[in-house]
Amino acid sequence: MDILYFAWVRERIGTDREQLDPPEEVVDLLGLIAWLAKRSSGHMSALGDTACLRAAIDQKFVTLDASIAGAREVAIFPPVTGG
């Protein structure tokens, strides 16, 4: 699975993407984010507060309780504002 990071999430983690295979027990975005947060202090800094995160699966915006079954790409980013 490709995991993409944007804006300050990318900056805190130190990379814009990772290719990872989450364990079978990780079935939704909240579980994926919790699993990712354990990878490093940068991951924890970026992903520790899910209220500050938004996500997309295969380029479609989803809620954080969405299933990741069959996902090829997950993007994680902060809320976006227009102007």
C-alpha cells in the first residue's frame, strides 16, 4: 500500500510517501494511523491527534473510520481551507 503524506504531516514525518504492508488486524484508517504513529517520533508527532487529520483512499475523501480493505493508496493530510 502506498501511504502519502502532505503539508505539515509530511514535514513532521520527514518523507512524502511510504510503501508499507499493514498487519491483518489493521482494518480501517484509525487503525492504520495508530499503527503508523508507532513507527517513529516523527510519525507520532504528525499522527498522534487524529482530530487534526483528514484522509483519502484511492483519491477519494473518506472519514477516518473507513475500511482500508483493497486500498492501493492512502493519503493523510491536515484539514484544508479555501480562500
